Amino acid sequence: MKILTVLTYYRPHTSGLTIYAERLARAFAKRGHQVTVMTTQYEPSLPRAEVMDDVKIIRVPVMARISKGVLAPTFGLVATKLVAEHDVVQMHLPQFDAPGVALRARLFGKPAVLTYHCDLLLPPGAFNRLVNAVVSFQNNMAGLLSNHIVTYTQDYADHSSYLSRYASKLTPILPPVELPAPASEAVSAFAREHRTKERRPVIGMAARFAAEKGVEVLLDALPTILQKYPKALVLFAGTYQNVMGEQAYYDRLMPRIRAYEAQGHWSFLGNLDPVEMAAYYPNLDVLTVPSLNSTEAFGLVQIEAMMNSVPCVPSALPGVRQPVTMHGMGRVAKIGDAASLAESILEVLDEPKKFRGDVEAIKKSYDPDSIAQEYEKLFERLLRKGK
């Protein structure tokens, strides 16, 4: 099968969406499919075309940036050629160009499947309200033109104003999650470098430093946690400097974080590659995902943590609460409630044995090959329907 995957950002850009897309594309390729990823050349230094892990990547030049999006005038021309050459088209939303790609799929008689990752909710402001409105319109057009829509969980779909409109052509498929096996020496080296044996317990947060991630909720919860565990340490893994559209948020929170850094209670690790993340998780006692709105639909890092026997404390957002709800490895905190977050983290830290889960079953449920097979069944069903 020739599969065309279309999304705005792809590797080396790092987000939950790009990681999902990369894992799925690689899994398709390993299963013998011919996979092409069409994306944007968001950094001029990136090659226009390359092959990574048997996946062909085509990057379309960018003329300008608009908020967190890009303008790529030749995107449509490239899409026309690539859609015609492939059997099925898979798009990742939110994506401004998705309606045009879905329309081309319709015209060429190729099944078009949307994978809906999350809502787009930009910070307040007249311009961002306009961007939100435009993207919402584009996403709805893509939904109308597509043959089918995939989302992570039925829980998120039931609470999404977007997905609820397309219930008749919606299928929940769990996200692909994988990590390299943690090497014992790498785990020990990480512990030595970050003094995790001295600063216990260790609370992990793995995310972009962005307003929707709820960093301030964890900051507000820390005083309560430190009362009981005065040596507690937060290890923040992910991009935290120069995050697009988040400078004001960064500037507002950094004075408090710098104070915790000086006291040895907070450490920024920056963006970690998969091998480094494999050493990160075993050094944690708990991982928290205190996200605040529907731009977070699941929290893939929770599954990565659980695969390393680390319990999680997410907020009670639809979708985000599902990993703990399904696998029992943690507690769910109230959305935006620092007291609830502190209470839930403390419960997990106080009784770690209570939150152990079936790690091997979790790994099997999210194995990229298994997820690729679910997509294959969907693609084949749509291809048969089109004949």
C-alpha cells in the first residue's frame, strides 16, 4: 500500500503530534508499505527531501509564519502530485492545509483519513481569535471532506465539540508508544548527573513549556509537597526556552522557578532524545501531566512512564485521564487545582505499591506495529468501499 501522511510539522520538530506521526510512519514502513510524509520546511536548513527509517520525507518551502502556523504557497501543487501517486491519504489535525488535501483525495478517488490529535486554543488576543476561527473552519471542512476520522479515545471524542459532529465516521485507536529499553549504566549515569538519589522523591514533567501544560499548577502544588518531602525535586524534560508564542508565559513563571532551582527543587533538562528519555523515566517516582485544556488529548508521556513502572498524576481532562483510568497506575487530579494535584501526588508517593500495573500488557497495547495494523484494517475497509 502507498500511504501519504500529511502534517504541518515533522521531525526534527518535537511535539506529541510529530512523535505520533513518526512512530506510525516507521511502523507502516516496517510492515512493507511505501510511506511518504509531506510536511513543511519550517527551518530553511532542513533538506527539501530525505529518507529516514525507510520513510520518504518531502518538505514544502515556507514563505511566512502566522502564530504557530506557516504559509507555504506551493503546498497545494505538491499535494496534487503526491495524492495522485498514493493509495490512501492520512492527515494529522490541527492542520490549515488539510481541507485542500482532503479535496484532492476526493477528486482522485483516494480514501482520506484524519487523525485528530487535539483542539487548537491559542492565547487570548484579537489576532489569535481570528487564527482560531480560521483553523476551526479549515478543520471542519477537512472533517466534511474526509472519509473517516481517528481519535485517541472515545472519552475525548465524547467531550469534543469538533469530533461529536462526525460520530458516524469516527474510530478510536490508541496512540503508538515506544521507547528504547533503558540501559542500566545510562540510568545510573543520569542519576549521578542529576543527583536523583540525593533529591528524593523525583517528580517528572515532560512537555513543552507552554500555558496549556499547567506548569503553574505544579508550581502552586510544590509548597505542600515540600512540607512532607523537603528534598523533592522536579525534573522538567522538554523545550522550555524560546517556545513559539509562549515568551510572556515563560517570563511570568521564571522568577518562581529560578527560586526553586536555587534551592535544588527544580531542574530543566531541555529536549531529550528517546535514548535519554529511556534513562529519565526510571529515575522518577511519579510523572505529572497537569494540563489545563483540550489542546491536550491524551499525554503520550504517561504511557512512556508507565512502561517504566512509573505512576502518573494527570489532570481530569477528557482523554488525558484515560491512561490512569484504564491502567490504574496513578491518581487523577482536578483540572487547574493545585491542592488536588498536591494531594494526588502525595498519595502516589506515600503508597507506590498501590499503583503498580501490568507493564507488559501496557507495552503490547501501544506497540506501534499493533497500532499500524488497526490503521491498515481501516484503510483496507475504505479502499474496498471505494471499489
